[in-house]
Amino acid sequence: MSINRRSFIKTAAVAGLAYSLSDTLKACGSAGEKHLGAFGLQLYSIRDVILTDTANVLKQVADMGYKQIESYEGDKGIFWGMTNTDFKKLMDDLGLSLVSSHTDISKDFERKAAEAAAIGMKYLIDPWEGAQKSIDDFKRIADKMNNCGKICKQNGIRFAYHNHDYTFVNLEGQIPQDVLMKNTDPELVDFEMDIYWVVTSGHDPVEWINRYPGRFKLAHVKDRKKNVPLSEKEATCVLGTGEIDFRKIIKAGNFTYNIAEQEQYDNMSSLDAARLNAAYLKELRY
């Protein structure tokens, strides 16, 4: 049987990177630091394969060491063409927990909240609102978030908002992220900090964690390539190979859920990237 040389070189390179990351993290550990514990994968990271054979792909994810899953809403919904209970059974069989999902909050939100609660999910998350024309627009979004938070609370789950960079860009002399956090009720609305997008906007994640203690309950652990200007928005990379100091940020954030996400890949598959990210998170101490 012949082996494709390019495939062999690619596989060897990925394996070598995994060993390098593991050794680096072990060297960084010190007495008294905490282990990250259970960590999750945002399924958008493997969007190119999740629908090809969902059960088999999720088995591979479980085998990598992920214990938690954050879904997102595609053409087949957040349960990938299955009912909520069938998807939960698949998760249970694989030793995975569906803790959250990004979803379109403008459509059938009450139904989605009820279905999520019925299978023990913890969060429904608004993943995107887009840049707005005025601060008043963001205040209206905050009102909408409070309403979604009420619906989630009635069902026994939580609601959160996931940031991109646009909420950290000055608008009318204010930072929209401030407006959203000040105008949402902490009893109803939590936040999922996408660490990558905070850094890409030129802000310090730790500063925001300290400014709003306890509001950031979830985190997207997503790295940014070194020596790339902030004007280049799409520059994600394997965890531990980029510029972001996750040990410092995760220690400050004390997030309930740490969820790996990667959007671009260099000379590797999305599953190879997910495997490397899992290897990094297994060894992470903070």
C-alpha cells in the first residue's frame, strides 16, 4: 500500500506541533496553579464536516478529550436535523454535554428556549447583531436581550450575548459593549467573551473582566496569529501558537465554560485543528 507523501508530511507536521505545544505547557506549569478541567468545542470550528456524518464526527470530537459542546444554528437547526431529545441521547452516548448554542433570537425563541431547557442545556446565546448606526440602536438591542433573558429565565436556563469586535469600536463617544452591559439586567443577561475579538479590537480582555466582574460567564478560547496587524480581522490559529496569553485571561475571568473555537486553518483540516486545540487545553494551567 502506497502512502501519499503530501498527506504523510502534513500528518507528521500536525503531530509534531501537538508534541511541541504539550511540552511548552508542561514547562509553564507551577505549583498551586489550577487545571482547566472540562472544556468545550464550538461546532462552528468544524462546520465543514459536522453535517457529513454528524454522529461519527462528534465521536471523534469526544475522543479528542472535549466534554462539552456549544452548537450553532445552521440550516438544520441547533440539533442538526434531530429532535432535541434525540440529539441529547447522542451526546449522552458519547459522554458529551450540550451546554449551549448560538441561535437566531429573532425566530421562534420561546420554542427554542423550551426545547433547550427540556434537555438540560444551560445557555442560549445571541451570536451576532452587527455594527449599528447609533448608540440608541445598541440600547434597543439591550432591551431585546433583556426580553430574551426573561424568556430563558422562565424556562430555567440562561441567556448570553457573544461579542465580536464591532461592540468595542467607539461610536458617538461611547463603547457599545459598555452600553450593552450597563443596559442589561445581570439577573437576565450574561456575556460570552470571545477573547480573540476583544484582542482584535485593540482592547485588553482582563481590563473588561475587571470592569464587569461576574458578567462574563463563558469564553471563546480562540488564538490570534503573531505579528499580524489588527486590521487583519481573520487571523485565528491553533491555541498556543499565537499571541494571546490565555493563562492570564482565564485566571482573571474564572469562566464557567471555556469553549475552543478556530475559524481559519493553515495546511490542516478543521478536525486536526480541533485535536491540537484539545491537546493545548488538556495541559493548560492557570
